[in-house]
Amino acid sequence: MAPLPISSIRVGKIEDVQELIKSKPNKVPERFIRDANERGGLVSLKTHLHQPIPVIDLSKLSKPHTNDDFVFEILKLSQACEDWGFFQVINHGLEVDVVDDIEKVAKEFFEMPLEEKQKYPMEPGTVQGYGQAFIFSEDQKLDWCNMFALGVHPPSILNPKLWPSKPARFSESLKGYSKEISKLCKRLLTYIAISLGLKKETFEEMFGEAVQAVRMNYYPPCSSPDLVLGLSPHSDGSALTVLQQSKDSCVGLQILKDNTWVPVLPLPNALVINIGDTVEVLTNGKYKSVEHRAVTNRERERLTIVTFYAPNYEVEIEPMGELVDDETNPCKYRSYNHGDYSYHYISNKLQGKKSLDFAKILN
């Protein structure tokens, strides 16, 4: 998608949080301090301790469809998509070496000197490069996070100037990792289709040449984590999002469940999956995208590698007829071009699920 005209956007000074903690380790600049009702604060685990986000075992979904394990796991997947919009997958098939390698090169990138990372700037109004995305004014609050984002597929969304030459293995590692994540997303969408009573090929046939992008997020320690957010509350514009958290990271992801921010504790070797706005529209709201955010930690850093998987920009999106009933479940969303929605999404700051108003039919 074409970015907004850079000349029309004034974002003010955006300080690099890694450099901030080097020069002023005990100071949080005003632009990072959130209003009291927005702050991350400390969230108790006790409310949802008895019901952590669901865990889906993909090895059970590889069994014949008549197998009891398959039937039970498909039911779990359906409930996870309907009740939570988030789940973790284990036995997902990604080789440990592939996962470890992308984590290593991501760490190496963020550990490089600032002047090296700034060779790949995220210009205002764009979502590729190094910096902070979704900033559109000089007084907008900033997230306690450094980002590095890249378009991966199809080739038309690649910006070769933003693919770093250092670390030396970065491009090779990211391409290999992204191919494996693409396979995973296709598998997941197959199982999600089955869980909805649809043909297993439904989403792959509909999406065409899927769009895939990656964003690496580095959250340094913050001396006052109760005053800031690592990442503003939002839902994702994708169909599916896959989150990998580095093994030595602190807990940071929170999802909004029953009006309570619930921390997500990643399992070892698991990946966290969430439903994006696109699947919410296609399923007419049966499977919902969920508002989520990131918080910071006083002593520990956090690194995540996030993949966004979505239909081709040329695809027309609307609720599938099988999931619409004029009497019991009327159509909730209008038909729209996915490229138009993607442009709308990246042209606005992160603000809960507000972006999805673009598609809603207002009574």
C-alpha cells in the first residue's frame, strides 16, 4: 500500500527508548507517560488463573478427521477462537533451530549502534523500517518500544533498501523463518475452516497470494513501568497473527477479556496466535479479533517477533454466506477491498478496535 505523504505528517521528536535508558535510566520523558486510565500498571493474575488462554496441540489435528483426538482438538480450537480470540499452539512443526536463529538475529539487530539501525528508518506514515509506527502528530503519546518491520510477501511489498546488511544472516534467516510461518498459517486456516463447518480450502482459495509482514518489537526495561505502555491497545488488521517471544523475556502481552486485562504467559516452545479483524468480518463476528496491548518491566527486557498473515490486497472481503442468517445472525459488516482496509488501518493510530468501524454496518 502507498504510504501517506511524508510532508503532511509532523510527528515531533521520537526518542529511541534504548538510547534513553542508557543516558537517563531513571527518567521517563513526558511524551511516554500515559493518562491514568491508559496506564499498564500491575495486573493481578488471580482473576483468570484458573483459565489461561487455550492451548491447541497441532499434532492432534494432524490425525484422521474421525479420530477422537482430532474431533476434541477441533472443538477446543473453535471455542478458543469464539471465546478468546487468542490461543497458544504446541507441536507446531517449526524446527527449534529456525526459531532460535530468528530470535538471535533479531537480538543482534537491536543491539547494533543506533546509527547503524537508523540506516533503515521508518518514515512517518509508513509501517516498514526501524522506529515507531502509527504516530501521526507531535503530541501523540509514544510506546516504550523500538520496532523493526518489513514486508515479506508478495515481492511487491518488499522494500529492499530496508533489509539490513547486518547482521550478516538477517535476510537469510528471516526468509527461511517466514516460509515456515506461512506454512503454519495455512495449516491453521485449514483447521479454522473445518471448525466452522466449511471446506478446508476455503481461506486459501479466497486469500489468493497472501500478504505477509513481520515486526520485531524490543521493549527495554523501564524505571516506571506503571506510567507507560509497551504497545498501545489494538486489534490486528490481519487474518491471523503469530507471536514468538524470546525465551528469556518477561511477561508483557495482555489481552482484554471480560473487561479485564489478562496477562499471557507463553509456554516453552509455543507460539501465540490471535484472530485478526479480517477473520472477524469473514465469520460475521463468530470468531472475534481481540484488543491487546504490551506492558513493560522494571528490570527485564522483552523481545517479540510478530508475523501478520492476510489476504491479498485485491481480495474483496465480506461475511461468508454460510455464517449469515437474516433472522438469527444478520450481516454485521459491509463488503470492502482488503487493500483499502489495510490502508485505513496503517493510516490511523492504534486505538482499541476502532479501525474495524471501517467495516461495520451501523444500524
